Amino acid sequence: MGSRKGLYQVDFPVGTKVRIKPREYLEEFRRTWKFHHPLDDSQLAYGGQSATVLSISSYHGGDELYYLENVPGIWNEPCLEDSD
């Protein structure tokens, strides 16, 4: 996705503090997302929490997939925002 910096340019580099979007957003994302790595029920509980980016991978086509410190699951870039 690279919605902020462009294709294959990570929006949140390793070590960046991010906030997981609110639960309401995550529920809507889960309901409408039709592609890879959908959110599972356990991830919804982390809505609104802050975490540090532990590692990043890219799905074919440039979608960024984030792994967060002490937060389970794979996170699609649209589910994250700046922690400010």
C-alpha cells in the first residue's frame, strides 16, 4: 500500500511507535477486507493501543505487513497510524 510514501516505501520503519486504529475501524476493516492476511477476532482487542514496529514484510503488489512488539498477529498498514 505505502499510502504515505509510495509503493515499497514503508510508512512505519522498524522501531517506529504506532497506534493501532480504534476497534470500530478494525471491525469495519475485517468486514470489508477481501485480500490477504485478514484480521482475526483476537486482534480486535488491541484497537487503540500503541506498539513498536518489530519487523515488516511486503505482500506481492507492495502491501506492507507489520509485526508489532508484544502484539500478536500480522497487521496491514491501513490498520495503523502515527502514535502522535
